[in-house]
Amino acid sequence: MKIKWTKKIGTSMLVAAMIAVLSACGQSNNADTASGQSGEAKKEPVVLSFMTTWSENDPFTGVYYKNAMAFQEANPDIKLDIETIPYNDYPVKLSTTAAAGKLTDLILMIGGGSTFEQIARSGALMPIDDMMGNWKEDFLPSSKIKEFNVDGKQYGIPGEVSYATVIFYNKKIMKDAGYTEFPKTYEAFKAMVKDLKAKNITPIAYGNKTGSVLLSSLLSPLNERISGPDLYAKIKSGEQKFTGPDFINALKDIKELSDMGAFNVDLNSIDNVQATNLFLSGNTAMYVDGSWGVKQISMDKAADFEVGFAVFPQIEEGKGSMSTMPGATNQGVVLNAKLDETKKAAAEKFLQFMYSEQSYQNIIRSGNMVPANVEAPADIDPLFKEMTGALADVKEVTPVFDIVMPATVVAATKNGLQGLTTPGGSAPEAVAEELQKELGQ
């Protein structure tokens, strides 16, 4: 009985094994059928969720969306699951999503600043220092990407750079007034302003209705030229104060220009568009705005209106340099710290593509300056190309006041600058005292 039982079990096991082999063969055949004639199973793409403001038809971010779609087309093994958030809603969405621990795989940081730094320091983002070998220093200078560096760790790469101060000038008015070259020093600049005023020419058009323009395009470069690039960090740390001599000297310079009649008298009641029109109608010799102002000027200027571009001049014995410009770098994609190795590899390919020479050239074509050393395409707007040439010697970007300072201090500064530039308005020392009080140090 024992022998018969063993044989029965053995026979059953043999039958089961044959069934298993046949079943496996059947599965293999089914798999072959499902994958066509190749015999290989179809590989599912790596899906990267991505929260951004980029959208195809947006005039500002459309170029980034199209670059992302070009990446996806070139990399069918990677799929982007894009969630587009309206620009005005994005800061709140970003903060709440980060606080809830629900960040997507890829996250757009519109710019650097306190929110980005807070999220990075929380440990929610992945440093990309081990990926930075993809970009050489002579292509992407570290001095132009440091806004996405927190505590020595690189978290992202910006797509574009905006300089807070560009001096646009009317070449004909300047030439008729005897100036064939723009002054390189601040003293020579002030002498030119005084001379233009004496000739009944309004020197500079400003549209400071919101208070933002004087803050970013005059106070910021004055602070950089007087104190060097670290003044705001030192004030925030308590090492220096708004009431210290460096910051007060910048306020005094603004007050002095105002008292000289350097600005249009209605600077605090008109906006940028109105100020641009004032300049393009030939009523002022200069117009000061960020580098983004060139788009409006290019669209609205008469065919025979010749525009020149100048960098904010050097202040004698100041600690700053004309090779440094206050500004902001934007449109950096950062990575969720929780990515596994497969998603991390896919994300690295995405960053390589989005911040490549070709993608940067597309961004230039859309009328934006880039932090990378890329040859400008031949088919860009000639005026924009001329401006990029005038700013070619700017090697470093320093943060503008309103990005690094608390909102309450920014609001107080806007009010203070409007007071400084109003006849009979605030004194520089009083403005500085108010700002120090708002900072609470």
C-alpha cells in the first residue's frame, strides 16, 4: 500500500508540474500576443506629477509649457502629469500643499525667496548637487543660480533672469544735449541730470503709483552700489540697521534726485504704462524700469525712435560694482525629497532638457533673458537683442529688496519712498526709523 500510495502521489505531482509548465507556456503566448511580435512586455512610462503655473497659451509661461511638451515627446518612457494652478493662486497653493506634506514629484518655484527657503529647510525638497555636473560653470554661472541655493545646497535651476534696473534713454535727446556716451559714474550721472533739467528737459520718467518701481529700480541699485551685495542679509541678521549710514545714504540720494527735479512731477500718481508713454512721446530723456520694460517699448515706439540702454552707474568709493545687478531669477523646477531612484533619474532627464541650450534659446525667443551663457538666436526682436548686449557684462544677480524683506517692511518702504519724492514729504532719517521699527529689531 505504501508503494502504491507513493506512486499515486508521484503521478499527481508530475501531472501538476505538467499543468504548471503548460500554464506558463500559455501565459507566455498571451504576453507575446499582447506585445505584438516582439516577445517583450510593454514597459509602462515613469509618471512624474508636476504642480506648476505653466500653460500653453499664457504669454509669459507658454514657452516653458511647450518646452515641457517637447521633452515628453522626446522621452516617451516618461509621462508628465501636469496640474496647472493660476498664477495668483499659486503661492497659497504651494504653501498649503507643502505644509500638508502633499507636494508633487516636480514643483515649480516661480522664484526664490522666503517661501522656497522655508520649504527647502523643512526637508521636503531634494538637493540636486549630485546632478550639477550636467551644467558647466562657463555655461551656467553659479553666480546667477544662487537664488535656488539654500544653506549651500542647490535645489533648482532658474529658467530666466529679470534685472530690476535698466536705464532706457532717448538717443536723440541725449545727443542734442551733448551726450554721446552714457555716464559711467554716479557723480557724472547727477551732473547730466542737472544739465538736462537746466535745458528744460525732464530727465527721468517714473511710474511709481504702486510704490514698487522706486523700490526695485532705484533703491535696490543704490544700496548695491553703496554697500555691496550683502546689505539686506546683514540688516535681517541684525549686523546692520536701516538706520545705519549706508542705507540712509541711499535714501538721501533718492531725496537729492527728487529735489533736483530729476523725475516727472506726477511719478507717484501714474503707472508704468503711462510713464512709458511719457518717455516714448519724447517728454523725458530717460525711463527707468526692469528689463521686462523692453517688451512694451519695442511694441509702442515709433519706427524712428532710437532707444539706448545703460547699466546703473558706479558710485565712487562704493562697495558695489556695475558687473552686479539687483534682480530675480525665476521658473525653477525643484524635486520632491521622497522621489525613489527611478523617478529621480527621470526627473534629472527632465531638468537636463528644460535647462539646456535649446530650451534657453526658446526662452530668449519669447523675450526673456536667461542666466545661461547662450548665443542669442538670430530671429529675436532687434531691440531686445540690443538690450541683452548692453547687459552682457553683468555677471552676478543680487536679490531685490521686496523679495528678501518681510511684507510689512516692503509696504512701509513703498510708502516711505513716495514720501521722500513728494515735495515737503518725509526725511530720509524718519523713513529709516520707520523701517527699523517695522523690522522689529
